[in-house]
Amino acid sequence: MPPPRRRPAPDPFAFPYRVDRAVDSLVVADHPALHRPALEVGARDDPRLDRLIDRMIAICAAAPGVGLAAPQVGVGLRVAIVWPPGADDLRDPTAPVVRPDPIELVDPVLVEVGEEVVWDAEACLSLPCVRGLHVRRPERVVVRAADRHGRMHEFAASGFIAEIFSHELDHLDGHLYPERAGELVYDPDFRPHAGEA
Ligand SMILES: [Zn+2]
């Protein structure tokens, strides 16, 4: 009998789903990646990190969404995209006319949480058929994170953009917005779209 073959160690960056079917590559609801804390990336300037972030941006654009966290594509690493909307997104009247570039967050840390709390409606690309009402979020957050090259950035956000940061950071800790929602509305025809994360 040949010796048992040793399985290669799993690659934490491996992207388990096809990116050319962008929206189909999102994992939903009870997928385990959505419910456990993601692991620190640590390394920077890794071509696998480049590939993961590029694919997440492509998926976020295709969905379309205003943010995406790696667990939503089945990757359990602390990587997220926050992509503030442009003026065509009616949810945010203060949005700039030209949509800004996506913000890359690698190993983001919440360094400040404002005391003021807002209760807004929310949905998630990973939770079709449901919307949250009165979702509790800080009105202001400050987040420190690396970009894909390891450069550190600090982002101070308020209002809708702070809600996106908070939503994505929750994903990295295995939390979904229903935990913060005062009410959930089930609607079998509802599909998250632009303005969701
Ligand atoms: Zn989400």
C-alpha cells in the first residue's frame, strides 16, 4: 500500500468561486464563512492579495454594491472593500457626482466609534429576500487599515459611509446586520442591489 498522500495546506487566499459569474460567487445566509471571525492577513504585497482585492472589486461593481467583505466570497480573511456611492445613488444626497475609487481595507481596525447612534434601513448582498429596518449603527467611525501594498490609511466617516464601514467590519467579525436590526422584513422578491453591502 502506498503511504497516504499528505494533503497540501489550504491556501487562505484561494477564491472558491468563479469570478466571471460575479454575483453567483457571493455566498449567502448560512454559509459558515459569514458566521465566523475572519483571520488577519498579515502579509502585504502578496500577488494573491492583489488578485483577491481585484476580484472583490469586480464583484462589488457587478452586484452592484457599496461594499463587500472577503467572507462574502467565501474567503475567511480580514479584507473588505468600501465603495462610496456617486450621486446616482439616491440614498445619499451628499454623494459626490463622480463615484470615488473603492477603498481597500486590509486588516482594518476600528479606532474610534462616535457616541451618536443612527437607526437606518439596511440590506446585505449576502441576505437576499430580507431587509432590515432600524439597524443600529454609530453615526461616526474612524477606521485604520492597510491597502494592498501595506500603506496605512485612516478613514474618518460619518452618516451613510460610516454605516458601510461598520457593516463591512461586522462581516469580518462574523456578524450580520440582523443582529443590529429592530425589525426584519421578509420579501421573497427582494434582491439586494445598488446601495447594499
Ligand atoms: Zn453585507
